[in-house]
Amino acid sequence: MATKWGGKNGVAFDHGKTKVAIFWRKKRKGAQTKAKVRVGTKEVPFNQPATRWLRVWLDSQLTQNEHYATRLKNGRNAMRHLERLMGRMSLSPANCRSVMAVYIQSVAMFGAELWWKGDNAWGTTGRAEELQLLVNQQARAVTGAFQTTNLGVLSMESGLRPAANQLENRQRRFGL
């Protein structure tokens, strides 16, 4: 259908960049290797566990596991880069907190509106706890506190909000 439209309107599709995404509710082993889609004269196999579309990773059941793991990894990498920068440039705690909130948290929580279903929802609580570990690491970097510092005091002194509150706020803003 899209190729017919493209032919009529003078649009050519790059078959090398074409990806197939099949979504279903139940887990089906082996269905991914059998599925093939014909686009024009080319046959495109379905051979990926997740497909990236608009910087969001979509898996066959839309669980967002791949997307979440990728974003958390990118957030941790950003944290390491910023820690190195803090050591060299000796940023003030206020500037460090601003950079943490703007850069690292936006990288780690990109697309959280898709997978966050609330603090008490099954399957997402563990994700908030993992993100909270990253926020705690950021708070220690901002304050220069020890690993044994009380987390309540640490979050209060750093000025960084808990991960679950940030996720809820993102969900509310997305809804509006």
C-alpha cells in the first residue's frame, strides 16, 4: 500500500532501512524466525527482538524492557562522564545538581511515560528502584557524601527528588 502510494507520488523507499515489527499479546517462541514481510519486490525478515523507532525500543509484546535497559545504561554512562568532568572542572554543587537533573535524569528517563504505570503497578516498581540507585549515586556526587550516608539526609541535602516522584510527575505532565 505504501509502495503504491510512493510510486504514484514519486517517493522511493529505502528497502535497506525497512524493518518489520510484529506485535502480539502472548509469548510465541519461534514465530519471529518464520515471519517474513514482502515490501515491493524485497522480502524483509523479522529477526530482531526489539525495533528502534523514534528513539524508543519496541519489542513484540510492548513490555518496554529493551528500551528501559538501554536508557538506564545510557544514564549510567552519562553519570560516569559527568563524574569525570566534575573531577577536572570542579563544578560547584549547585551547578552539578542542575546538570544532573537536566542531563542524566533526562537521558535515563526518556520515554518513561510509556512504561511507567504507577508506583504500585506490577513490573514497574523494580524499575523505579533501579533508577533510584542512579539518583542516589547522583546525590552522592553532588554532595560529596560517603556511601554510608543516610539516604533521607542525602536526598534532602542534594535537592534531587526521588525517582518514583519524578516518574509520577512525568506521567502527569504527559497526561496533560
